[in-house]
Amino acid sequence: MDSLNGILHGLSVAIEPTHMLYTLIGVFIGTVISHLPGIGPSAGIALLIPVTFGMDPMTALMMLTGIYYGCMYGGAVTAILLNTPGDSAAVMTVLDGYPLARKGRAAATLAIAATSSFIAGMIGVTLLSFVAAPLATVALHFGPTEYFALILFALTTVSALTGDSLGKGMTATLIGLALATIGIDLQTGVPRFTMGLSELQDRISFLVIVVGLFAVSEVSRMVEGTMGGTLHVVKVTGKLWFTKAEWKRARPAALRGTAVGFLCGAAPGLGGTIAAMLSYILEKKISKHPEEFGHGAIEGVAAPEAAVNADTCGAFVHLLALGVPGSGSTAVIMGAFIMYGIQPGPMLFHTQPDLVWGLIASMYIGNIMLLVLNLPLVGLLARILYVPPGVLLCIVLGIATAGVYSFNNNVFDLYLALGFGVLGYIFRKLDIPKAPLLFGLILGHTLEQSFRQSMTLSSGDPTVFVKSPIAAALIACSVISVAAAVWSHRKPSKMLQEAEAKIEERRLSEQRLAEERG
């Protein structure tokens, strides 16, 4: 099935009432989650996976995917109104979005962010539609050697590009790979690293790990008090639209951000944060008024928001076509695929065209729904920012506990989730990224199987990995990604830290002014 016919077929699937309803529910929940500082798409998707038990896989995946891009779509609200990024991808939006809001342009700034995200989403899904299927056709010719090299490239790239040091990224990846080996070896029938516990023989549930790492660890952050304090939310006043002059400046920035975001999403490990930073840097360099950036440049909102939303579409290219996630959030979605008995990858386009094209088509519909939801309801949704942290803590912990227990009706899973929550808390304290751990966990089994098959087919000859041109090229790219990370000395991470420091300085300054007035 060619791409155009695939899109038309997918639309016929996606417009079924049940599918449209759950797509709407997904994007709405994602929008709500995006208004809760610190929760983020990964934790949101993880918490809602148990809710989808009992649904057919297509409906469930449409809902979870809707939550994902709903979170990314609505993340600008806290950045613009609260001077607080909902996740790291929204940091760059804060730099200019909040100053614009303080100047009385909150409504127009939110409209610019929503419109830029919508344009990026529609263009991104279109590119996904026409790139994923041909790539899947090429990937059908991959053997175990090529898949081993591909997964190795994905793991080294995400290790090299996330976090503030290569060592921390590699540590997280190795922990994920180690967790993937726990359980009975399907090839030999020998239990591995089960410590004599029968509960571990069938592997640790992906849901338990991801809920613990993201949701339970987030509860510990709330308890610690980092979300406390008084909120200074800018009121949404004035006409909820922008002027022609503002759109004239924002439109080209949004288009450039779309291109940057999609390319970053299509490269494993880069993610929305780097996409937003690169688009912001590009706009500042080519701007005729670079001095405005950081003080209320409309391009500083349009470009990062477009980049973040286009990145979500780019990340689905290799998730659907190659079976390799592009970010921590798509790794969670890939885990959901596997839980439903579906293996993402090139065969998906041939064995389940209804699912893959229906899912892609639902993204078109979801983007339209998000625009309709975000523009008129922004004032109402902004009230979510006033939810007390204590209430939020109880909600998150309650959903996490119920979800983990309902999966196997096993108290042991609750203890494991608590343990992974502690691990997630330690990761946060040590600034160790969680995305590489998820990559290692999700891809570890396939990496091991591909390696074993390659060794079997080559009679144990390790040079098989360099005899294949594709495998050799991917391994070379793995080496280059690691070398580049060492050479660049984490320049993107350094820029992110500088942006966060500027945001914190602005927040402290406002607190001092508020105290003086009080």
C-alpha cells in the first residue's frame, strides 16, 4: 500500500466514532497533564496504560499517542503563564514566552504557541506518512547483523546525547540492558538474575518499571517540596489572537522550527529538548534583532514550540518503520505496543496496515482537536495550575498503585514499583537521564537475540558485523556519536543549564519584588 492510499485508508479507520472519542480523550488528558508542572508525557502515558487494559490495541494506542502529543502541545501554557517549564522541552519557550505574557500579551502568545504547534504537527504527520512506509520497505531487507548494529547505534546515540555526561548516559543504558536480561532465557530455558524469586522468572513487567521510574519518583519530588511555594500565574487577558505583524514574524520561525524538529525526532536520542534548543539558536542567529531574545521575541516562542511538536512526529518514523524508539516517551509507547502483543517495525506495515495507518491518521485528527481545545479553553485549563501539590500527589500515587496492582494482581509488583521509584529519585538527584534506561530495557532483548543469531549464522565469526556495509556504517556512526559527545563536552546540556539558571533567577527576582510589596 503506497503512502497516499495508506493515509486515505487510515482516515477511514480513524474517523470511526469509538476511535475519534478515545483520540479526543487522549489529547484532552495530555493537555491536562501538560498543565501540571513536572509530570511530563512519559509519566502521564505510564500512568494511563493500565486504563487501556480491555480495549482493543488500536483504540488504546490512539489514546496513548494522543496523550503524548497532547502533553507536548500544551506544555507551553505553564512555560508562558507560570515561568515554569512542564518538562525540559519547554525550557526555551519560557525565555521569551513569559516576558511576553508579563507585557500583557499572554493570550496572543498562547495563540502563537498553539498555532505554531498545529502547523508543525500537520506538516510533521504528513512527512511521517510519506517517509515511514518507504523506510519500512528498506528495513525489510535487514538481517540480524544489521538490526544489532541499528540498535547499538540507537543506544549509543541516546547515551551520548542525554544528560550532562557520557558516563551517566552509558550507566543508565547499561542498567536498562541488565534489567532486560532478568527472567528465564527463552533460548536455553535457564533462569537469569532471578535471585531465586519465582516472581522474576517471567521478567519484570515493563509497566512496573516505567510507573516506578516516572510516576512514583515524581511523588518523592513532590514530598520533598520542590513544587511548593506560591504560584505567580499571569492572567490570560485581552483578545485571544495575535496581530498580523506578530504572525508575519512567527510564521517563518514556525516553519524553520518544524524542519529542525522533524529532523531531530527522526534521529534516535536527540528528542524535543535538543530540537527546541537548536531551533532557538537558529532563530537568534538569523534574527535582525537578536537583542530581543530572552526579553520577549515572538520567534523565541514560535520556533521552539513548532520544533517540539514536529519532533513527536519524527520520533514515530523509526518507532513504526524500524521498531526503535526516538525518545523516552516513544519508548514508553513502544512498551505499550509490546504489552498488547504488537512488535513495531517494518512488518507492521504489511501485517497490520489498519493499525499503523489508522494510528497515523489519528494524529491528523488529534492535531485539529488540540487546536480547537487549546484556543477557546486556555483560560479554563490555566486554572489547573492552581491544583495544590498535596492533591496532585494523592492522585498520582493512587493511579500508580491501582495500575501496577491491577496488571498482575500481585503485591510483589507494588514493592518493585516502589524500588524503581527510589531508583528514579536517585537518578534525579545525580542528574542521570532516565531515557537511556528505557531504551536499554525495551531494546535489550532484541539486541541480544540479534547478536546470537548473527553469531550462529556466521559460525561465531565476529567480523560479520563489519562485512555487512549497512552494519559497518551503523557501527561507525555509533563510534562517531560517542566521540562527538566527548569532543563537544555537552554543549547542548550546558545551554539548557544556562536557560534554567536564567529562569530561576527571574523567579527569585519576582519573589523578592512580591515580598517587598507585601
